[in-house]
Amino acid sequence: MIHETGDVEGAERYWSDLLEADASQFPRTTLKKHNPKTTRRNVGEDYRGCLVIGVLPSAELYRRIEGWWYGIVGAAAPVTDSGNRT
């Protein structure tokens, strides 16, 4: 997904190189319509859009990811107002 004013071919090359995958394996790039009311900060020559990864429906995978998330959140100690961990 990339803004319609972005470098689509450059973004496709970037993600293909980064993932070491052939660009033909990716679905067609989705273009986001320009909204003049939005102030975008992520602009310039190094803007590469977002890589969107689709996963087939899988309850097992969902539960595994949910378990990882609960493990991460549960292991994180709360931070007090003074910025110290309890």
C-alpha cells in the first residue's frame, strides 16, 4: 500500500530486495488516494509505503499470536509515575 504520489516501482523494488523475494510473488500494489486535508510526515525519496501481509484464516495461528502477546504484556512490569519499574 502506497500513496498515489509515491514511487510505486521503487517501493516494489525495495520490498522485493528487503524480503529477498521476486516482485511477481506480490499482489498488485494498492494505491491510497490523496487527501489534501491530511498532513503527511512520511514523505520524501525514502518513502516506501507499507508492506501488507495477508494470512489465511487459522484459529491455531491466531491463538499462538495471542499467546505471544499475552506473554509479552504479562512479562512487562508496570511503570510508576516516577518512571521506575515496580
